Amino acid sequence: MTGPIVLDCDPGLDDAVALQYALGTGRYDLKAVTAVGGNAPVEHTYRNARALVKTFGVAGEIPVYRGVGGRLSRRIEAASAFDFHGKTGLGEELADDAGVPEQSEGAVDALLRLSRTYAGELTVVATGPLTNIAAALIADPSFAERIRLVFMGGAVSEPGNVTPTAEFNIWHDPEAADLVVASGVDFTMVGLDASHRARFTLDHLARLEAAGEPLEFTVRLLKFYFGSYNHFHRAESVPLHDPLAVGAALDSSFLDTAEGTVFVECGSPLTTGQTVFLRAEHTDGTSLPPQLTERARGSQGKVALGLGPRDFVEEFTSVLERWGR
């Protein structure tokens, strides 16, 4: 069992199977799930998250908290991914959250409380936009000193998946993302450079189908995911974006990482949401404005540049194959 973890997510198809993977390993001490807007507005993702803990049999053990509405970013256009993730955010599934209590405490207060209870031990795994994390830092900047953050988002060399330069989670709320990576928090960014290489294939799906009834819900989610990915990207396999971030929180050998500073573009209409990575060893040899040079020396983290030696897709598939046995 690892240390205490909070999953901050925007379910979302791959968020859903990421949660199931975490539960299926039996190795995550999951203290809470916090919902944020992204793949769908927060009122949908909050309901979806409650439905998921019910479906996976842990509603009595793991509380779910509603995140802040909206986002820090100044952009005003809608930025949800309903088309990709279906009308509810969970493909064609109806989110059955009946009987799962709605917490009076919000996600930001829950994150701050848990970070104090487990100061220096808590890992927050964020698989959606970083709005909740940024809001917690605004409320209490010392939040950065009490947690470790693993987040799915961004790209270094890989093209974006929502614009030519931006990954969806960062693009959805770039100001929040930039605030987070500038905060001094101990972070690992699991972006498209790694997740686009963690490909779940139809052969992997067939293994889960063979498990029968315990995985019927999961298989339906993944089939919708395959359909959306093929429609939008003309691909016959799907990347395990969010599950990879969850896996990396426990085992760094799933990733090939480098240390350095991440900057998020917030001002350009062309490149909003782009993540720019400056390796630690290049900081002193780069001509940056003084405020960015100071930030580069004080706000460094780990960034995934690819996959590591351990096969995450096989691990993910094997864990889910064992589900319900």
C-alpha cells in the first residue's frame, strides 16, 4: 500500500477506468475523489464520480467532493469535451449516483484539510484541468509544501490534442495550470509525450471482454472510447492518458522523466495552453526575462518525456482482468 492519495478528476471515460485501475491494484490508499469541470461541466463530473464509486463498490469508503465551478482562465468559450466523452461524460452510460451522499464540504476545503492531516505524505493525482489545485493554492499557498502532485496534461515534443500546440487539460484552464507549476509544488507532469505511447489495443480489449460480467461496464466505456478516438483521430488503438498518471504516482518506472521548469502559455490566441519545458541543466544558458529566470530556478519538477522500462499497458490490462475475481 502506498501513502494517502486523492484523485482529482473530471470523469470522463479514461478517468473512470483510471479510478477502477487504482482500486483494482489494492495498492492505493485513496482518501477521496474530487471532481473538477473539464470533460464535462462540474455538475456532471461530480455526479459521474459519485456514480463510479457506487459502481465500483466503494461509495461507503471513499467520499466524493464537488470542485469549484468555472475556471481561472479569462477565455469565455465553452471548453468541455462532451462530443468525445458522450452526453453524460461516460459514453452512453446513465450515471446512477442514487444513495451516494453529497458532501457539504467542497473539493478545495477537502484538499486543504487532507493536506494538513497528511502533511508531507499526501499525493494528489490530477487527471483533469488543474482548477481545483490552483484554487487550493490561492486559498493557502503553503498547500504546495504539503503535497506531491502527479498530473496528466501538457506536451513537450508531441503535438497537442485539442489545438496544434495544446493538450486538453492544460488548454481548458491554462492560468490554473501555470499557477500550479509555478507554485513550487513537487510535481510530475504526465503529458502526451508519454500517454500517446501507452496504447491500449483491441487485443487488450478482447482480454477484458473475456472476463465476462464483472467487466461489462468497463468494456462498454472502453468501446465508446475506441469509437470516439477512431472518429476524431482515425486510430485503432487508444492512449491510456489518465490511467498512466495514476500508475506513475505509485511506480516511476512507467515513465522516462527529466527535471526542469514548465511554463504555460496563457496570452496567445494561437498557442494558449502550450507547455514549454526548460530542462534544469539548460536554465543558466537560456536568455529569459529576469522573472522567468527566477522562476526557473525555484519551480522545478519532473516531466515525462516518454515511457519507462516497465510496461504500463500490460499492467493496466492485467489489473482489470483480475477485477471481480
